Amino acid sequence: MAKMVVLLVLFTLFLSFSNKEVGCKRIYREDHMELKRQPKLLHEFAKKTIRTKYGDTYDCIRIYEQHFNYRSLKNLTYDFPVRSTSNPKGIRDQKSSSLFNPSNYWLNGKGCPDGMVPIKRYTEDDLKRAKLATEIQNSKYKPLTVDRPGTHYAIVRTKNTNIVYHGGSAIISIYNPKVEGAQYSSARIKVINGPESIEVGWTVNPTLYNDTQTRLYTFTKTSSSSCFDTLCNSLIPVRTDIPLGMPLESISTPEQQFDLQLMLFWDSSNGNWFLKFGQDETVIGFWPKNVFTALGDGANYVEWGGEVFSPPDVPSPPMGSNRNLQQDIKYDAYCKQIKTINETDYVVNAVDTEKLSDIQPYYDVFDEGITGSADFQHLILFGGVGGYTGD
């Protein structure tokens, strides 16, 4: 009888391990097939192919048809052209640098034809790297502590979680910190509600983009998925000429600063999140309300500042301008005019904030607060030389 029991247990374990192995193989096969499927579908839907002077290739897809690449959006409905029906109100201050000129970016001088949007053409290798970059990015979604030697921050964020924020904005200085391998270094705005978040800014991320250029990026985390730019089921671009992932070639120096004006705005009239770009606050894309669970009702945190990642035992990369803080806007990376959008859709100076920097002195952030200066209003400075290994 005892032998029968042992044999039965061993047989059950065998079936369990066999089922796990079959399940793993099935998941691997489905992921592999998906990596092959996406470039093929993109090519099928493309009406025109355009290129940039940097060598990137984009397919022009009709705005109405781009949902093919968004599996979780197939059963959703939304109206095109999508517009924000209740634009944020309030006084805007100093404008950002004028950085983007389509005639200098696209080889054809203009981007996609009217009614179409540029979607970057990805090879199977590109998608594999993007999947790895997403896994790296997701690994940081834990409380901010020093015992995680992979990801590090120097940020300022709102403290009052009882407030519903309709978004945030800032003018972010642009730098090109040196990274290599699986490292990245970013500067961004981020809105958060529970486990869901949207971040937008610039990043240097060789895993994602296969180069070390400073690029405009977004990263979206929902309750069911996460991705960069337009790679999964979240952000829907609406501009014919401004693509996500585009290089930002104007890099700040002590002699001249270049910056980028960005806004994330939740339109309470329809529940969509909008990405606004540049001094004209041009809408370049939106996230449908249906994508989110928590963020579909606004945000309870807004963050501004820098973030870096390095694999274990590899010294962490520089952040921002690759200098220890000088508390001087000529030498430090900055987010100036940091603002929140309140429940009445007014853009106001960020108040009741706290600063978080997990491994001083490798990285640090200085919150100057509301200065009263018409040029800066609420200014933060951040950065560092890196070199932390977790010791």
C-alpha cells in the first residue's frame, strides 16, 4: 500500500512538472509568434513608408486603423479625430526651447500624409530588445529604498494623496548622459494612481533604441500590461509629423540650455489622458480611459526628476548633466515651472511637495520651491555622476 502511495505521488509530480513545461513552451511559442506577427501586420497596414535623417524607418498608418497593434483595444470605441474638450486653464510662464522642425527631421520634410500617423518599423530583434527593456523598467515598481541597487531616483513629488490631479507639466532640460549595455538614464514627468502610471520625458536607453541618442519617450503601466512608446496597448498617436522615440539632438551645455516642454492632462469630460508637446502644447497622442483602471479617474501623485538603472555589480550611470549638484541652472539638469493640474482643470504651481533621492551623494535633487521669479516659478535641480555599485 505504501509503495502505491509513493508511486501515486511521483506520478502526480511528474504530471505537474510536465504541465508546467508544456505551459512554458506554449507561452514561449505564443510570445515568439507575436514577435513575428507584429512587423508583418505593420507592413500590411502601411500606406506609405517614410524615413528620418537618423536612419529610422516609419510606416504611415491611417489613424482609424492603427488599433490593429493594440490587442486590448480591439473591442474599445473612441472617436476620431480625438480632441481634448476641456483644455487646461491658467497662466503659462516662460516658454521652452523650440526644438522640433519636421523639415529638419524627416527626409521628405513633413512626415506622414494627412490622416495618417508615423509608427516606427520594428524588426523582430527590435521587439526582443523592447521586451527586455520593458522587463527592466518594470523591475523598479517597488517602494523607493536603498536596498534595490538597480534603479535610483532623484525626484520631487506631490505628498497629498487625497487630491485628484488632472495631470502635471514641466520644462525639462535635455542632456545626453553616458550609458552602456543594459543601463539607462532618464528625466521625466510621471503621473501615478495605485499600480498604474504614465511617464514621459527623454531617455538614453541602448536596450530599447539600440543607440545612445537622447530620445523622447513614454512608458505606460496599466493593471494588465506595460510598454514603451507605441509598442503595446496604450498610447495612440494622432500627429502626422511628431513621432515618439525621436532623437533630441539639441543637448544642453553650461553656455546654452535646451529644454523640452511636456504636459500630461486628464480630460475629465471623457476620461482620456492626453500628451501635450512643446510650447504650443500640441496634442501628439492620447490614452483612452478604457486602457486604465485606476488612472481612468485621474492621478493621486505627480513626480518630476531623474531616474537611472544599471545591472547588478555594474557602477550606476550618470544622471542629468553628469555633475554633482552645483545649485546652478547652467550646470545642473532641471525641471522648471513644475505644475499640477487641479480638479477644476487649472494649471497651478506645484505645492506641498517632497524630494526623494535614495543614494546621496551619487544622485541628489534640490527643490527650490516657488521662487516668485516669472522665469522659473517652481524649480527643481537634479543629477549626479553615478558610480554606485550597491556596496
